[in-house]
Amino acid sequence: MDARHFFGSSETERKLDCLRRYLTAYTTALQNKAFSRIYIDAFAGTGSRTETKAVLPFMGHGEESVVEVSTPGSARIALETRPAFHHVLLIEKDPQRVAALKGVLSEYPESRAQVREGDANRIVQHVCNRYHWQRERMRGVVFLDPYGMEVSWETVEAVAKTEALDCWYFFPLSGLYRNAPMDPERLDASKVAILNRVFGTSTWRDEWYEHRAHQLDIFGERVVEERRTFDVNRIEAWVGDRLRSVFKGGVLEPMRLHHPNGGLSGILCGGPVH
């Protein structure tokens, strides 16, 4: 099976460029400080992103064709950041992507980097809880760019409790909409469990849904729910409030990212900065 990681949107490059600039600024700011600089990529993929691009025929001859272009993903960006991180931890669950990442590391023999295969939530929580970050003078950046709704709130809390790790979290709005449907009849137990795990609370249901009316059916009176008007501004505010509840140093304004068709794909929550 092909282990290449395909992305087709210029928005992905916007996200990665934001990460690239932040990591450079971060390591530059700490280069003369007595801190060990750590980078953790919780969903590292293959280390590169591959996208398809249309190539126009030359001087009107031939037909339009498609070529594949490979550019650095978040893992390579971290490995190439200068000043360098003292340690880079790349986490990936898929065995083929793990193999690809190990191949990437062979291109950077001078780096102190490792690949961990397994569940990102478990590994990130273990790393965060293992060290006395303040006492051991360790600082770092965690990049959470899940494939869906994989990040648990326990992981976010573990990062925040270090008081030493900045966290960049790409929150997938498409996953939120899929699990919080407009029709509450489609809000089954599995969807509720996913949202409770991602947000670490069940209060979202009271805040996102309202009791619209009482209706009578053959069994008697029942309450009808409907989802409140919940636009992207309210989503950003709600997610931001949840993050600020654990990251006491502050949360930067999010950046909105879109699908190629123009629909909103998610928000990149920057920082939080301690």
C-alpha cells in the first residue's frame, strides 16, 4: 500500500507555513536560554505531504496532465527548524507511516529525534506526566493535527499541566458537525461519547441544543430538541473558552482553514502561550 500522505488544499500549506514560522520564532527566542527545546508531533503522518497539480500543455500542444508534488510536512519542518530543537518526538499509529518517518529520520543523522508507534493520546499524556518540566528546565511545542476527532480532552489537560509546552491544535470542524447534527434524533450515544471525550464535558449539549417545544404523540407529551444556531464565531468562542479553562497563559486568536470547495474545514488554535 502507498504510504504517501496526500493533501490537495493550499490551506494545508497555510497551516504548515504558520507552524514553520512559529517554530523558527520559538527556537530563536530560546536559543540563549538554558532550556532543553522539545518538539512533539502527535499525528506525524509520513513527514511529507503529496498533492496533485494540473500542468497546462506547453504552447497549446498536448493535453493537460496531472503531476504529484511532494513538500515537507510538519515532521520535516520541525527537523529543519533552525535553531534546532534538542529533541523531536514523532508519533504515528499507522505502521506504514511509521516506516516512512524512520526513513525521513535517516536523512537527518545529526538530529536527536525518534519515532514512537502507537496511540497519540496515550503517548503524549505519558510524556507530559513523566517529567518535571519546570524543574528540569524543559520547554517545547506540541502539534496536534488529528485525522479526525481523535484528540481527547485528557491529552489537552496533560499538555496544559506541564506549564512548559505551547500547543498548536487543529480542531476539525467537519468532525464536530458530523457528530453534532442539526437533527437531535441523529445524536446517538456514540456521537455523544465522542464529543464528551473531545471536550471533557457534557455541557456542550445544553449550550448547543435548546428545547424548542412540547409536542404530543400517541404516548403522551415529549420534548423536542433542535440545535441552536451555532455559527463559526460561536464555535471559535466556545472552543477558545474550553482551552482557556486549562491554559492559563492565554490562547491566541484562531486561524480558519477551508476545504478546496470553500467550506470550513477547521480552526487552528495557536499557542497557548505560558
